[in-house]
Amino acid sequence: MQSAQTRQRKRERKRLEREEKRRTSRPLIERLPRHPRPDELKAILLFVRLLEKEVEELEAETDEALFKSGKMKCSGPRFSGI
């Protein structure tokens, strides 16, 4: 049988795990500092550029796969470069 102290530690550990999960599941924008220093702002902007580039590449790959499969017709501004 577990002692009261063991149960207390287990409850506290679970509470901390839930709290950590809640904290890390917040949207990224909410985790950014409200008034970033210049070096923080530079890092944030670099991250945003990298993320934007990855999203654009993923969209292009998806569009290309859909086009090749015949499920998408070649039209619209996203296909102007093809």
C-alpha cells in the first residue's frame, strides 16, 4: 500500500506534467516576448522567414503532386511560374 507521501508526490508530478503540457501547447505567438530586445527580434524574424520558406515549399510540392495526379488544373496565381 502506498504511503500518503508517495501519493502526494505522484499527484504533484502529474499536476506538473499537466501544467507543462498546457504551457507548451499555447500558440507560438503567445510565447513571444511582448517587447523583444533587438537580438530577440532578429531571431524571431529569422525563424519566421525560415518557417515561411518551408510552408511555401510544402505548398509547392503539394500543388505539384496534385497537378501530376490530375486532381488539380493548372490555373490561378500560384501556377504563374509553371
